[in-house]
Amino acid sequence: MLIDVVIALIVLGGAWLGFKHGFIQPLLAEIFSLGSLAVLLHVRDGFAGLMQALFHANGFLAVLMGLIIVGVMGFLGARLGESIRKMPAVLGVDGFVGIWLQTVAGVLFAYLLISGMVLVGRAAPASSLNAGQVRAAEAVLDSNPFTAGVLGSTDQAALAVQARKAPVAASDVPVLGGLRGLYDQILEPQLASSHLASRVMGFGQRVPGFGRLGPQDLPGAHRATPTAAPRASPAPATPTPKR
């Protein structure tokens, strides 16, 4: 039920933003903040090295600086959107369609979030991983913006070298082991018991070019099984004529 609460808060929050601020201002704030977050996650090793070289910052301070950058970019996007929203040509239209478009944006945001949870389970199998499975795990995580930066380039290189020598267990890799534990203990049971996750996944799957995962990919989804062919009834035994 926790997943349902999160989905409801995301969708209702999007509708409230659309009602309060229209569509353009929240959209630009989301693009600027989430875009900068995706970039920082993608180059997190280089960013951490840069912070270390310039400011002698440890891991915590590097994360804090990254969050500050994301917040500043979101603020700049909101200011730019507010300036555009005040233009007479877009003021009325922006306020009218904002609530609907931001609600749809909230549903799509929830779709990406749930898809990332599903991909966590696919990328962190409980069995051992060879070199090919390591590359497959990296590709799976990189296909979603919420999981794209989970494995840094340093982790990927070390994991690939180790997997070439001998298969490695997901539990022996700190990142994959943590993801596996998170998925088994929290994400999988929550997704399996959710009533709204399947509706969100179905909506996102129907948006052209947006998502390839659907309700059938959720844990506990009922998959169609091939119907067994009916068995032929045995022919009745022919009575032996009496002599």
C-alpha cells in the first residue's frame, strides 16, 4: 500500500502544481532540476573527483554540493517559467490546461519511478554474474533515469574485470547487493500488493515512445499460460463375444 500512497501523492501534487502555477513554470523547473540531476548521476565519479580537487570535499560534501546545484537549476527553471507565464499570449491557456497536463506529467513521473523499481529487480539477480550478465545489468540500469547513475564508471570497470576472471555473486558487489536486498525486502512486496501500479504502468506503456514496460512486468502479475490440449477420452472396450 505504500506504493499506492506515493503514486497518489505524485499525481495529486502534479494536479495541485498545475492548478496553482499553470504548466510552463513547473515544467521548466522539473526539466532544469531533473535534467541536472540526471547529468550529475551520469558523471558522478568525475563530479566527485572535481569536488575533491577543487574544494577537498569528501563524499558527503560532494553529494551536498550536487543537491545544491539541482536546487539552483530548479529555481532558475521556475523563474524562467514564471516570466513566460506572465506573457498575455500564454497566461489564459497556461492556467486552463496546466492542471490536466501536470496531472498527466505526474502519472508519467510515477511510471518512470515504478519502472526503475522493476529494473532494479532485473539488474540484480540473486545468482552469480558472468561478464555478459554484468554488461546486461549495466544496460538495464542505464535504461531508466532513476537508476542510470547507480553503477558509476569506476564500479563498472572493477566489476567487469572481476567477472572476466570468475562469476561474481550479486551479494559480493556492494551496489548490486544493496539493490537486491532493497528489492526483495521492500520493493517487490510493495509492487505486488499495489492496486495503482498496474494502472500507471498500463498508461505509461500506451504513450508512444515513452515506455516499454507494462503491467505484465510487475511482480505477481498474472501471466497467461498456454491452455493444455484436451485429452482424448479412451475408446470403450469392445466386449469379447461369448462362444
